[in-house]
Amino acid sequence: MKPLLLAILVLFLLPGRAVPAEGPMSEATEACLGCHALSTPGIVADWKNSRHSRVTPKEGLAKPALERRVSAEKIDDPLGKTVVGCAECHTLNPGKHPDSFEHGGYNVHVVVSPQDCAVCHPIEKQQYDQNLMSRAHGNLVKNPVYLNLADTVNSVQKFGTMRTLPQPPDEQTNADSCLFCHGTEVKVKGFRKRETDQGPMKFPLLSNWPNQGVGRINPDGTPGACTPCHTRHGFSIETARKPYTCSTCHKGPDVPAYKVYEVSKHGNLFSSHQKDWDFNKVPWTVGKDYTAPTCAACHVSLLVNEGGDIIAERSHKMSDRLPWRLMGLIYSHPYPKSPDTSIIKNKAGLPLPTELTGEPAAQHLIDSKEMERRLKTLQNICLACHSSEWTGNHFKRLENTIRTTNEMTLAATKIVSTAWEKGVAKGLAQKDSPFNEYIEKKWVEQWLFYANSTRFASAMAGADYGVFAEGRWYLSRNIQEMLDHLHFLLKQQR
């Protein structure tokens, strides 16, 4: 047999090489693919391997209720009868998108927003609107205390006259730093023409783009983005369910969830057995489709047992399974009532969910009854694999960790507060940043790194991340270093 013929036969006989068949396409999407198969072949190939390219919304709606991936009650034609292609997303609601421009005979916008996705996924969009992540941009930039911390981190330091001279961070630095995950505000600055292989074309000029932050402010004014989890242009539920996706923003040291998960028993089982799991099934059956939870199993996914009984409803709100906010700002506390945390004010008038002493700003946080309801929802997931004693004792231990880490943060806060009171450091009372001096930076590390690591390790059984890997050892050592530095400053003052 000739080598060329053999190669062709091998190519077609190899398992797993077939490209999934595409469903009926709109004329507009066919036009897009005609050019973009050459200009952006990676995007086209990604989409062709997606569920969007194979299943029409009407076919999705015809599935049994638990198996549906679309939550709209009805999707009218022509959208309903064709697959979800380029045009179905990038030409929707043209009047609402300032970045809309004439392109190949169609009005196209670059930035697809959750409002576009809501045509097929309205419940998911409504839920995500109630998710802290959808407000992550404003929760940072509209909070003067948090924004000051970000500015301290991102400023360019210059040295002169025996002191550092911080320069305010520029827009590009902010977009590349905190706002990479929190989300930028994308605006249309204008339009420009440029030469392409198809001749001159007009394109929008977008500020703070590209960005895939969870709280991105889109040109149409809507907050949030679906693509941080459902990555373009495959929009895969498998990708969203795997912890690698969450690790983009939750790897640490400030939010070390992925690092902790990796070393936990759950992470160990995922690493060992994920090849045998089905990450695409809806609903997700515990013990059949997977045998240890990923981030999505605990916080998002629709879970059932093998009898089809619901263990947990799908939730893009996520907070309905979270009684506490573990990430200390500055202390761990009951979860906020509103996803917009910029509205929070404590008794001292600071935009913080607790006082500097750790007392919760209770009017802005969920009450004990709601905390108990959320805890039961979360524990119900645990009980699918663990006994009630195991589960109950695990959360008792977590509650103890929350209490003790908050106490360690309070000790550090008292040390830095003494430095402010004694005049050896300048804080908010002196109309200065509480984050720009050495003892203040040590204070930030206490709650932003070490207390967080300890709590995440306790919540997710992360072993050494609660002890020597940025855990309790660092909490205790940091307090001693802060105290020693306070004594040094007071001695210098005499």
C-alpha cells in the first residue's frame, strides 16, 4: 500500500478525530465563518467544537427539565431554530451596544455582555446579578479604602530625599493588576479605519480592553462577564467545572483557594481520577459522573443522586451556599446582603463590613437564620459523600478557625492602631493611607494573606496551608515582627 494512501486511511480510522457535526446555521453566521475561517481560524475551530455549534435553542428547550442548559421559557425564531453562532451573539441588541459598527453588511458589536446571553439564559443572568463577582469592579473602585490599598500596590515608587515618592498608577497598570480579575470599565473612545485582507474596515476603539474580569463594566452598561468561567469561544461547561478555571483569580496568596484545593483530598482525587469523570453531563450525578467535588460542585452546579433526586440546585449566585465571607476584609464575617458592597458603612463611617475591632456591620450582613439556611444547603452537598458526624465536625472546626484567625487579626490591628495613636505611623485619622508604611503592610499581610490562607485551609481541608505554608506560623510570626517594629519606632521617637 502506498504511504500516502496509508496515511489517509489512518487519519480517518483513528478514533476521536471526527469534528462534531454542525447544526443549521443562520445566513449571517455563515457569512461570518466564510471570512473568519481564514482571518481567525482558532476562534472558528473553538466554536465548531462547542455545543453552541451543534444544538439549537429549541432543541435545548425540548430536553427534560433537569437536563436543560437554557433557562428561557421560550426563544422565538429566527434565534430558536438555528445554532448559536457568531451573529446570534455579536449582532444581538445592536441599539444597546455603543461598540456596534457596520461590518460585512451587519451591525456587529465586539463585547458580548450578560444581557446578550440572557436571551437563552435569563435565570443564570439574574442569579449572576446577585453574585458579588458581578459587582467586583465597583466593589473595588467605589470603596475608597480598598481603592487606596490597590493604589498603594500599583503605584510606581521612586526614591529621593531619603524616602519613597509613589506615583499614582496608570490605567494600563490597573487593568493589568487588580482589575484583571475585578474587571475594567470598557468604553468606546471612537472608531478608526484600518486595512485588512478584505480591504479598509472601520472598528471601534475600546478603552481598558481586552478584559475578562468577573465584574467588567461592558460598553452597554451591564456589569459582569460570562467568559471568565465559560471561556470563549467554546463556552464549555467542562472548562467551567474544572478548578483550573477558578485558579485564574483564586490562586493566592490573597485568595489561595486553588492552592489549598490542590493539596486537599478532594484535589488529590480530582488529579488522580478526572480522566474517568464526565464533566459535560447535566444534571451532574454524584458518584457516577464524578467522585470528588470541584469548585463548581460545591458552589454552582446542579447535583443529583443516581435516583435523580436533587441534592443542590444550580446557582450562578453562588452566595446561597456561603454563610460566611472567608476572605478577610479585614475580618471574616457573615456574607453581605447585597452584591454591591460599596454601599456598606460601619459605625465609624468606614466602607467596611466590620469595625476595626472586628464587630460586624450587622445591618449590611445576613442574619444567623439565613446563615443557617445556607450552611444546610452547603452541608447537603457534603452529605452526599460524608456522614453527618464528619460533616458537622468539619464545619465546627471551620467556625473555630474563623474565630481564632479573627482574634489574630485583632491583635495585629491593635498593634498598628497603637502606632497611629502614638504618632509613629500615619493612618486614616491623620488623613494618610493606612497601607503605605512598613508596619501597615505587615498588618495587611496578617489578614489578606495569612488569615485567609488559614481559613481556606480549614474550609477545604488544605493541610499545611493552615500551618507553615502561609498559615498559623506566619500569623504568629507576623504579630511578633509587628510588635518588635512598634518598639523600634517608639524608641526612635524619644
